[in-house]
Amino acid sequence: MTSKNAPVLPAMVTATEIFTRVDYGTAVRAVQDALADGLDPANDFARQVLPVANGQLLLMPTEAAHFVGIKVASVAPGNPALGRERIQGVYLLLDAATLTPLSLLDGAAITTLRTPAVSAAAADYLAPAAVDHLVVFGSGPQAWGHIEAMRAVRSIGRVTIVARDQSRAELFAARVTASGLPARVGRAADISSAQLIVCATTARTPLFDGALVPAECCVIAVGSHEADARELDSVLLARSQLVVEDAATARREAGDVIMALADGSIEPGDLVPLRDLAIGTVAAVEARPRVFKSTGMSWEDLVIATAVYRAGARPAG
């Protein structure tokens, strides 16, 4: 028999409603404000990655002063061939004082919003003020989200799309152009004229020669959270200012970082926490490339879920 005082699980906040409530600009500011106001990613719970027969389950719990949250996500590499999304999930937001469920949100949409928001928050500290040329590796939801998020922090002149599937890349470039930003399909060597590069792929080996990245360029890499997968080579990391969400997490989950540490290209002390940029104790080094390597962390989901919840709780008008 169910107690009459038992909480009723709230209805799902859909992807459409999430993006209606919080746009990329608002999400970027939420991330920056949280870090500037004292949030320390080093205190976050470690993500649990559990292998299952057809992919992975990701469990991402975290807590803050007023809210607790957990995302349960699935990664199924075979899903696109079946017409289903590669990443799916749900996010449960709870009141911190009573642990009462407050909101249930589309977990994939939270990821699609928060990953570009964190990247753009970093790019806002690291990228040149003028970005004429953005090169994006990938043509999926994260590639689109990153273009939108980068437009929230920088004026961008043109975009080059680099992807394995040429027909999909052409369609993606047409979609970007239709949004008002000139885009074309290119190749990896096009990074030589870029001021901003985004890597949002499932690649397991480096996407380009790191020696070709201009010194004034900012590189964002978000595609991997596994120790044996990387989008960036050691050459780039060795010549760059390297920013990560949290040093310990990067040493545990970021293959780009782990392999560069293993081959001696970088040292543990080279890892700059994103929080240090937000609070102003570290500044961008303009004489060399600036790299932000993201693995995704639980605190980021909570920041965005909280913003979505609060936006929905505000009275209309």
C-alpha cells in the first residue's frame, strides 16, 4: 500500500521544453557563474561507467547546496544503424534538504545542452576575440550544439565541417548555412587557418596533425571519456596551454591526456583546471595554442538541470 505522503515522481521535462527554457547563452553563463561563485569540480563524485552487452551505462551523481541530481545515460554504438540515438538517458533532480524528487528531465537533452555550454564557457576564456574561421570535426548533435554555443560567446565568420560521412557532412553544412552562418565541407588540413577548432567525434585516434594548429588557436575536444581513445595528438598537447575540468578526472578518463602523460609529452603539473580561469587565478597564454579537453562531469549536468528547473518554476511574464 502506498503512503499518501509518498512523493509523486514529476512528469518528464522533454527535450523541446529544456531548450525552450534555457538557451546556450544562458547555459554558458550558468556554468561560468557556478565556477566563479565557488563550485570546485575537484569535489565532484566520480562517474561510473558500467559495461553492458551492447554498450555502456553511465551513472553521474552529484550534489550542491540546494539540489542533488543523478543522470543515468546509456551509450549504444550500434543504435544509429537501428535508427535510434547513440546516447539516451534521464536526469533526476532532487531537493538537497529532503531528497524529494523535483524534476525528471530528458537526459540526452541535458547532455546536448551542457557539453557545448561547458566548451563555450572555456572558449570564452581561451579563444581569440575575433574568430573568422571555426573548424568542426563531427556532424552530429554535439557538433550542432557546439556551433550554436560558440556563436553565443563569439562572432564567427565561417565554418568548415570535417566528417567521415561526406553526404552527412554536406547536409550538416547546408543546415549551418541555412541558420545564417556560411559553412562548407572541408578536410583536416583546413585547421591551419582556424582560430577555433571543435572536436566532437567518436574517433579513437588523432583527427589531425597537432603541428598544424596555429599558435593563436583555441581547440576544444569533447568526443572521448575513455583512457584508450583520443582526438588530439601528443604533439598538440605538448605545445599548448592545456585546460581540463578537473586534473584528477582528466588523468583518469581523458585518453588524450593519459597518453600524452604516458609518452612524456606533458607533465601532471601542465593541467590547468577550468575553475582557475573562471576565478581569474590563471589567464590564457596567447603565445601558444590553448586546448580545452573535456570528459564531461556530473556537476555540469546539475548546473544545467537546476537552470532548467528554475526557469520552469518562474511565473510566465
